[in-house]
Amino acid sequence: MFKSNKIPYIVGSLVAVIIFTAGCSNQKAGADVKDVQWQWAALFENEPAAQSVVPNPENYTLTLNADGTMNIKADCNMVGGSYTLEGNFLTLGLGPSTLAFCGEQSIDVVFIEALNNVESYAIENNQMVLILKNNAGKMTFNK
């Protein structure tokens, strides 16, 4: 026969497991953006208001490696560096770069300047959204 005095113990144990599991999920914050080669899809600027679609997304990529380093392809240039991720706050520290001229049609300089101004990120509709400092706008990336 099941004793009713065990019900509070069982319920309490389940609550503890749920709380512990929720706490563990915070330790994996950012796991959804790491080790993925993200392709730059669009830039949304607030001042002046503008939206630009990236013509060749495969030429503008960002990979946040699990070890805290990052790799950037900015058209014909490669950029290294590191990043820090705390909650949804993201700081990109751009490092060594090749400095080739990629042509008049390239938007490599715009890409790098925008990455230098990232302050946080979000995942929306399977896209990584990088929010720029000072409410300047956002960049969207596809997997």
C-alpha cells in the first residue's frame, strides 16, 4: 500500500531535479552559436534607417569556436581573433587580418566595421542576430 506521507518527498525531489536541470542549461549558454559557420545575410541600420541584403553571404562568414577563438571570412580576407560570451552579451576581439583589396563591389570593410561594434546576440527564427552598440542596428546570419 502506498503511504501518503511519501507524496511531499516525491514532489520535493521532482522540484529539486527541475531546478537543478534549469540551472545546468544556463551553463550551456551560447552553445547554439558556437562551432557553426554563420553566413552574413543582412544589415539593418537605425540611423539613417536602412536595410541591406548581403549579395554573396558565403563570402562573409563568422565562426565562434568553442575554445573562445573566432574565424572570419570577409570576402577575400581572413581575420582571426577571440570572443567572450556572457549570457547574451558578446564581445568580439578582432585580431590578425589579411589586407587584400577585394574589389569595388566588396563590402568587406562594412562587415568588419559592423563586427567591431557588436554588443550582444540573439537567436531568432534559426538566425543569429548580432545587435550593434548604441542602438546602431543589427546584423543577421544564417547557418
